[in-house]
Amino acid sequence: QVQLVESGGGLVQAGGSLTLTCAASARIFGYNVMGWYRQAPGKQRELVATITNGGNTNYADFVKGRFTISRDNAKNTVYLQMNSLKPEDAAVYYCNQKSFGIGAVNFWGQGTQVTVSS
């Protein structure tokens, strides 16, 4: 079982920046994807961005050009740099790590709150 621990959430004014960090307690070998999802009150959890262990990234349209996901495989850590934050970006942000095929895993962090004031 891999533990994912998020940090970096908080309160920021609209237009500001935050960097979220997610540290995994162990390394998953082979192809795997780490990502960030978010859930606002009354809404479903949605994908924000993902990155493979090879560095391929994928972003939701609503964050393209504003958020950047990166990953340090040696540290088992994924980051989300969030710039030009909007009030609608406020949510609990969750870290996820998953692998596929035989022995597939799907781990979630506990979430970190991001609040954006207008």
C-alpha cells in the first residue's frame, strides 16, 4: 500500500499562485501515472492534470496555460504549480497514483484544500 501525502494548499487571492506537492511513500515500478484531481462542494471529482513516469502530461482544458504538473521520480513526488488562480479553482485537490495491467493499483491522497478569494 502506497501512502500519498499532499501539501501546499491554502488561501490565495484571485490571480495568485500556489504549488501543491504530493509525496508517495514508496515507488511503483513500471508504467504508472500520477495526477491531480479536484472536487468542489456539490460537484463531482474532476481531473486536473496527469503525468506519466516518462513525463507525458495531460491537462484539463480549464487549466491549460495556467497550471503545470511535474514529477520527480527519484523522490516519488508530483507537483502542481497553479498560477492565475480563479475563484472557480477553489476545491479540495487530491493526488492520485495508478498503474495498469496485472497488479494494477489506484491510490488516493487525503486531499488538500485550495481556497481562492475574489
